[in-house]
Amino acid sequence: MNFITASTNLVRFLLAVALLWGNVGLEYARSQSVVDVSTLTEPLPLQGYLSYLRDSTHQLRIEQIINRKPAFEPIRSPVANFGYTANRQQVNPIWLRFELENTSKQARQLYAQINFWCFDSLRFYLVVRDSVRVSTASVGWQTPVERRFVHSRHFLFPFTLQPHQQATAYIRVLKSRGTQIVPVTVLPQTAFIGITQAEYLFWGGTLFGLTFVTVMSFFFFLTTNDRIYFKYTLCLIGLTGFFTINEGFLNQFAFPVQHWFPGQNIYFLFPLLLFYSQLIFIRTFLSLRKTHAYRWHHVGTGVLICGIICLFFLVIERLVTLPAGLEGLFMRFFTVCYWLPMPVIGAYIFISVVRRYHVREAWFYLIAVTPFYVLNFGQVMANFGLIQTHPAVAYYAYLALAALFEVLVLTLGLAYRYKTLRDESEAAAHENIRQQHLTYQAEVRTLAVENTLLLEKERIGRDLHDNVGAHLSFVITSLGSIVRKADRQPVVSTREWIETLRQLIDTTREAVTMLRDTIWAVHHDELSLVEFGDRLRHYVDRSIPEVGGLLVTVEVQGELTERLSSGQVLNLFRIVQEALNNVVKHAGASKVRVVLTAQSDNRIHLQIIDNGRGLTYRTIDALDQHYGLRNMQRRAEELGGQFRIYSKEGTTVEVEV
């Protein structure tokens, strides 16, 4: 069947489906009543040439049939279809008849071909002028291929039509269960090999493609352990078995296997697996289990139980022969259950789209299965006589193309699903890494804060020990000395004691001031450079005038982008305090400038400049032995900075942190 013919037949079928809903019948119009085989070079489907007779007695012979020509009725459907039969004990044979004519001068060697395998009995007769010229033996699905007239998965009956000869061909058809579609074709014997090669090339490619995708899907299941690939594998096995059975390949190449099930039940097995495996697949592909429509998941479970019951009946007939009534009831139940997954699958698609659970996946699935299911549904409608039986629903090549399209789109859908899940997994992994990174940063910050607190405690402790502690130790030592002197000798003159007590008062006041400064630095976690400058001015105004005659100015230049921590404030304050104490005690200066400069790289440049006598080279060389200077240098290094002191028209102390 060429592409143009196939396209025409498919259009006719779709038109028939469309007209059905408008209650408009589409009757096949035949152009003539006699098949002219004179110039026949390719298969000719007998569309419009056939008439039929039902043998209700089950006993008619060819001689009786020849004399009952008026009893035959024309078949108005493109492909002969006599609906379902479900009772093997009471099935009636059907006789088909068509007229042949050879107007050429050469004999024509022809085949009458039945393009389906599952018939109990087929017998061919060729009658010329009421004389039976060809009468074949009865063949059927239980006849091994090597015992048929032609080695083929289909049934072919050879005959010869002499020049200028007319003949009438009869085919006696008996099928005890299932669809009674009888696609009849006449073809030249010379064209058989080429046609068979083309068919096997098509079906070999189709079955190889399905098998390859099946193996790859199972491989993905083994590597990913994702159950959807196993369920998709079941769908592909159902499709592959469906075509292997219905195109007769199992009957031709694995004849004993078809007897594993009783009767012709293997013919029903893979269609059953096909639709129920689709339901199993869609329950995962468009899962509704954890949605508000979860009841449909339970409905699907109930339908799957019906499929198990059908499978049980297909097997049980090997053990018992069902009575006619029960057999008919079983076939009706099987027919209903055969299509029962379809409305459930439709509900899954509808709910997924309307409620936006799996919109893209639902459209993928709908686009994929629509051609295949439309053709299957059309076949069922044709079997019930609702529409005519067009080649599109009678020949499995159309279904094969629809199945390949379904597999292609579903494979793309699974690839899209895999990509979506992978992206979601990667996004979740990235989010998990981000959360871990944030947790790590928080822990680092916590440790940094704890470390800073420990350093601050250490600095405060050292500051209290080195400054306040030293002053208090001096006070205690001096008071102890006074007590010992008072014990040894009575007080004669109070001048010496007054001077000593004044010195103790000054030392104690200085210790209290240092303690206040330390407490102030601890209570202020962060200060701006300007606020720190104000604090220095307050310290100068409170402390420096007491020694008299010294002018101290504090200058702040610029501002930092970050505030000073309490540790920085305390260390810088102590450096300024120590430097000013040195100026007061040793420099003999009249002016001191404290300059705080914020640099562009967010560093601080501190200068304490006096106009005193300055340092000698000897003093600079002995800095390591000077406790106050060494203390200032150590504080600068703790801040990660540099300490310098030099003499130029006075003394300059520089700290850069």
C-alpha cells in the first residue's frame, strides 16, 4: 500500500469519525463489481468488490453456495468486518465472494491474501462457469507455516486465471473469538517477493526500534533505579508484543509459543498488557497520589485489579472449558475491561492540566498517545458497526506508525522529565550547599566573635594588670612602707608623710581614671573616627590641664567606612595616653598635636607630635629597654599595624593600622 493510498484511507477514516457525531453515514461507493486483473502489478485491496453470506447452519458446501447467489449481500465497508464473536461453541462461518476477470491474452498467476492471522479456518474456492476449478484445504492459525500454501505470516491462496476468463472466488471464513475483520487482497505472484521484502523491512525496522528503546529504558531503570523507566519498559513490551502477535510474527516464527495460553487467548494478552501498562505508567508519570485528586489513584488500583481478573480468565481456560453462556459473559466483561483504563487515563490527563499538577507532562502524554488511541478507538467503533471499517483501523501498519510517534514523543517527555528532575535536584543541591555555606559563615562569624571576645578579655586583663594594677601595686607598696616606718619610729615631722600621701593620691586618681577609660572602651562596642576623636578631646580636657602649661590639640581628618571596634579604641587610646604621659614627664614641650587621619584604604594614621626637646640617638637605641615605648609598639602590632618614633624639632610618634 503506497503512501498516497494510505493517506487517502486515513483521511476517509477521520472523515467518517467526524461525520459520526453528526449522525451522517458514510457509505463506501464501489466503482465496479468485477476485479480486472489483466494489468495488476501490485496488491489490490478488495474494497467494494466483496459480498457475503452467513452460514447459520454451519453445513453449507461450495456446491450449495454456488446455487445461492441471490443470498449474498454486498459489503459496503471498505474492509470486511463482521464485528465481535465470543462463543466458540456456536460461531457461524461466513462466505465471501468476489468476481475476477482476465481480459489479457496471458494467464495471470495470482494470490488471494487474507492480511490477518487469527482465523480458525480459511478455505478458498475458484469457480468458473459453476465449475469448481480450485478447492484448497482448510488452513488456520493452528496450521504451521511450512504446511501452508505459501510460507508467510498471512494466508495466501494461489490460483491461475486463464486469458479472457471470468471466475468467481469464494472464501469460507471461520473465526471463533475476537474481531472478525477480514482484509482481502489480490496480488500477482510475481510481486509477492518484493512486497514481502518491503513489509519485512518496515516491520523489522519498527520492531527493532521498539526493542531498542525497550532495552534502553530498562538500562535506565537499572542505572537510575527510577521506577518510571521500568513501567515505561512494560509499555514498550506491550507495544512490541501487540504488533508481534497481531502481524502474525509469533505465529510464523514461534509457533509453539502461542499455545502457552489456551485457544487464541494469546491474541488478547498483549492488547490487555498494552493498555494496562499505560495505566501503570501514567500513575507515575502524572502522579496524583499526593494531590487533592488522590482518589483517582485508588480508582486506578481498582482498574488494575480488573486487569488481573481478565488475565486470570485468559489462563483458566487451559484447565476448564467454559459453558457457552459463561464464555459469552466473560468476553463481554473482557471487552469492557479492555478499554477500562482509557477513561482513567483521560481523567489523569484532564486533572493534571486543569489543576496544573503536571501540565507539560500531561500535554506530552496526550500528544503522544492520541494517534494510537484514536485508531484503536476507531477499530472498536468499526467492530460495533458505528463507523465503516477503513484501512486505517484494519491494517496494523497505521498503528505501527502511530506507535512509533508515541514512543518518540514519550521518550522526549521522559527526557524532559529527567531534565526537570535533574534541574530540581541540582537546584536543591545548590540550595543545600548555599545553606551549608551560610551555616559555615555563621559558625565562622560566631567563632570570630568568640575569638574577638577572648582577645578583648585578654587585652582588658592585660590593660588592667599593666596600668591599673601597676598603680595600685605602687599604692599598696607605699602604704606598706609608711606602716613599717610608723612602727619603727614615732612621727616627728608630717611634711614627709604629706608629700608621700599626695603622691599616693595622684597615683590612685590616675588608676581610677585608667579604670574608667577601660570601662568606657568596653561599653562602646564600636565607634566612628570622629567619636573617638571626641573621646580623646574629653580625656585631654580632663587630664592634661592638671599638669599645667601644656596645650594639646586633637585633629580628625576624614572618616572611615567601618567603625572602630572596642579593641581598636582601647589600644589606640592607650597609645595616645602613653605618648602624652611621656611628653608631660620627659619632653618639656608646650604644644602637642594628636592627628587622626583616615586613609583611602580604610587604614588609620595616628601621629602624636610635640615641640619638646626630642630624643637623643642614645635614647632611640635604648627603646627596647623603655617599658612605655615597648608597650605602645606591642599595642600597634596587636592591631596589625606599624609603630615608629623619631625626633625632628621635637618628638613624633606614628602608628599606622
